[in-house]
Amino acid sequence: MPKRDIGTQKKQKRDIKKELKEIELLDEKDREYYKLNKFGGMSAAEISNTFNDNINSVKSRIFRAQSKIRKISSPYIKEINKY
């Protein structure tokens, strides 16, 4: 059982590193808003107020970032789901 736990932890670390690399491929503002939303726990409204940006633009940028990451990750997710 411990080997499986170590394998799981290694896989999780690889997944996190991969997601961080994918985030770096995003447009600067998309990346910043996505990070604040996902990792900083800020809502679109909070980001909008902080950066004095239109809330619909913020929502669009977060959605676009999520879509790009999903698209980049898709082949890997399919491979992981085989197990």
C-alpha cells in the first residue's frame, strides 16, 4: 500500500507542475485573473473591483484561461482516466 501512496503523491506533484506550466502559457491578464480566482479564492466581482475592470471582461478572461488549460490538458486527462 505505501508504494501506491508514493506513486499517487508523485503523480499529484507532476499534475501540479504541469498545470503551472500551462498557466504560464496564458495571456498575462488571463493568467493573473485565473490565478487570483483559482488559487487566491477571489470572485470575479472582487477581481473586477481590485483592477477596476469590467466584470464581464474578468469573467471572460477566467473562462478563456480555464478553456485553454482544459484544451492543453485534455490528452493527459484521457490518459490518466485509463487507470
